[in-house]
Amino acid sequence: MHHLSLYFHFVKLRIRSQMEYRLSFLFELFAQASISVMDFFMIALLFNRFKQLAGWSLWEVGFLYGIVGICFAVAEMVGRGFDVFQRNVVRGGFDTMLVRPLGTFYQVFAHEFLLRRVGRIAQAVVVLLIANSQLTIPWSFAKVGYLFVTLMSGTCFFIGLFVIGATSCFWTVQSIEIINIFTNGGVFMGSYPFSIYRWWFRHFFTFIIPLACVNYFPSLFLLGKVGSSGVSPIGVQLAPFAGFLFLGITMLFWRWGVLRYQSTGH
Amino acid sequence: MRFLYQASQVYLAFARKSFQKQMQYRVANLAGLITNFFFLLVYVFVYTAFYAVYTGPQPLNLDEVITYFVLCQSFFMLMPFWGARSEITSAIKDGSVALQLTKPVDFQTYWFTDEFGKACYYLLMRGLPTFLISIFFFKVAIPQQPTVLIAFAVSMVLSILMSAAITITIFSSAFWTLDTTGISGISYSIIFLFSGMLVPIALWPEWLAHIARWLPFEGLIDVPFSIYLGKITGINIWIAISKQMAWNLFFVGLGRFLLNRGFSRLVIQGG
């Protein structure tokens, strides 16, 4: 309980400091939304010309896009501390965290909060809502719950990626930018149905980096496409838990990394 | 003449320094190379799937689209999309701009040479490898006529120059806002769309393509690559290149204007 109230206190401080550059903040809020609007606009342009993609309509793809967009943007907002963790290692700032009477994972997590990602979240929510209004999904209580768990789990998945990136700083000091392939690249490739990718690509992003579990499998289930996709129905039911598992594993990795931390001095 | 020679030596030294600075980040460059490839691969998967079901004729065939995206990824780092190029902003934000202003060099030209050094670096270390490796994996069209290659080279140089001019213009807005992530984000999304980075303009609906033709940003990506693919020919090449030149002049002028206005209201931050 104490942790939670402390967390909100940190968040309040972060928001206040971001509001210092108010004009810039508004600009970026708008920029965030406009970048993602362009993103989706381009997908719409392609559908305007080609009509369909591997049996998926524009708004079915919009549904995919909305889910992955929300998960990533929320993860960026709350998991920002891990995203920018490398500067703590470079400047030796992590040393101060080690002497404080709180867990390191918690401290890094509570260290940053990027309010401006609200712009991007809003855009993804709007796409998801429009997609939903264009499709006739037979919503039930269970399906709404399923979607909610999916969104939570997908967010955990992306936070997990940030944690991997941050943990690798213990060895490399500079962050390994390769993780961008999975974060930004993940959103990009997750915006399209997985069936268009080659088998090795698909399998890698299902079993090693479970990106397919973030939005593709859940969308198959919610849009009633499981039968035609050749994916096992049990796998689809379990998919929304992959993100939680992934974050759990990355937390263990983090712990292990902290033990190997060597300060850069200061 | 002698003065000109000396000045060019100074600016060349700046360009060389900027090139060397980039050379420090070898691992980052390798990571970037892999990232370029990853995105290229996804683009190829997506377009292959789109073309697989659509049998009607298209303004560009699949191989041409793939070549287009190979070029996009090869030249990606030379384009003004790259938010990390914010040295101008940080110079204004932390006050080190004051130091730069004491140097007897032209501020805009200085940043141009800085961008030039980077451009050379990314051309050699990012563009060339991406392109060469792609040739092995994808069916990349290579123009046979030397005139097409020359026209492409000229158009590409103009594209890179305009990219630098746009970058400087965007970041000089730091004089007003200090933090340019917002404004560069908005410009980024507009430039990304209207340059044809995500979808070649030839595949756009007529009304939108028409808007793009009136904007400068097609000169960054779509114009040089269309010349490369042989989609712009004859007299149209001259028209396209003249348009690029005109927009170049516009952005250099706009950047100059903004910088001059900025200096007159500059407050040095920090100490």
C-alpha cells in the first residue's frame, strides 16, 4: 500500500515537471497523435487500392492496430523508466538507487512517467472503437473480460521488452538499440495479420518474442476467425497470458543483471 | 578567391569532424543496419501479401515496389525523419549556442556542413551496405541507362540537401519553444506521409497524390526513386529537378529567416 501511494506521488512529480514546458507539451501531445494517425491513414490507403489483405478487411486490421497501439503506448507511458534507463547507468545514477531502501525494479519503474503518450493512446482507442463499430462483434461479458486481460498482458509484454533493454545496459552501458526492432518494429509488424509472414518469422514472434499473443491471437478469437486461421483454439485462449509470463521472465533477468552491475564510477 | 578557399577549408573541417563523430558509434550503426533490414523485410511481406490477392494492373509492380522500399531503407538516415538529430536544440537549451555564435562562421552554413558530414557517413556506412545486401535477398532493379543514373544522382543530392535544410529549419524553432520534440514530431509525420515513405505516391488515390505534387516533400523520396525506377522520363525529369531546386531555395531561405529572427530574441540558457 505504501508502495502504491509513493508511486502516485512520483507520478505527480513527473507530470508537474513535464508541464514546465507547456507549449512544447501540447505540441508533443498533438504530434504523438498525428504520427499515429498518419500510420493508420497509410494502412487505409493501401486497403483503398488493394481492398483486402490475406482475407482481412480494413477494419479487422484496424482492430489489430488498435490493440497493439494501446498496449505499446500505455507501456511507453508507465515503463518509461526502463526505456531511458541507460542514462542512469552511464552517469552512475543507479548507485544511488542501490542504497535506497526500496527494490530496484520498483524504483526504476516509478522513476519516469510520460504523460504525453496520452495522445497516442487516444488515437489507438479511437481506431479500436471505430473498428468495433464497423464490425459486428458479438460482445459478451466473457469477451470484454478477455479483451481487458489482453490489453493488460500486451502492455506487460512491451514493458518486458523495455526491461530487457534496460537490463542489457548492465553489460553494455549504452542501451542496445536492437530492442527497437521489437518495440517500434513490433507495433509496425503487429499492425498486420501474422498469416502474411513467413513461417520462421511467425514462429520467432510467437514462441521467442510472443508478439503474436499481444493482438493477433486475441483478435482471431474476438473476430471469430480462429476456425479459418489454423491456429489451435486452446492456444488462442491461453494467448493473453503470454505477456504476463514474459514480463515475469524479464523481471528475473533484471534481478540477475543487478547482481552483475558494476558502477561506471562517480 | 583566397578568402573563399580559406572559408571552404574551415567548413570542410567541420564536415570532417561531424563525420568522425559518427564513426564513434559503430555498434549503434550495426544495430541500425539490422533495424533497417527488419523494417524492409516487413514491408516486403506486407506488399507481397497485398499483391498476392489483387490481380488487376497497378502503376507499380511488386518488384518495383520492393526496389522502392530497398531505396527507402538505404536512404532512411539521410532523411529529416530522424528526431535524434537535435544538436541544435540542445545547443540552444543548454546555452552552448553562445559559444558557437562567437565563432567567425555563418551559423546556418555551419549546421549545413555538420549535416553534410553526417550524410556522407550514412551514405557510406548505412546506405551502401543496406543496398548491397538487399541485392542478394530481393529482386532489386538496377537502371541500365547511364542518363537515368545521372538524373537519379542529381535528384538524390537535391533531396539530401533539402533534408538538411528542413532539419535546420525545424530545429531552429527551439528559439521559441526550447524543446522541439513536439514540433519535430508533427513535421515528421507530415513529411513521412507526403514524401512517400510508407506508400509510394503512385499507389495513392488521385486526389491525395495531387496534394502531394504541390508539396515539397515528394522531392525527398518519391521523386528520386521514381526517376530511378524509370517512372519519370524525358522532359519530366527536368521539371521534377527544377521543382526540387526551387524548394531547396525556399527552405534555405526560410531557415535563414527563422535563425535571424531567433538570434534577435535569443536568451542564453544555463551558464
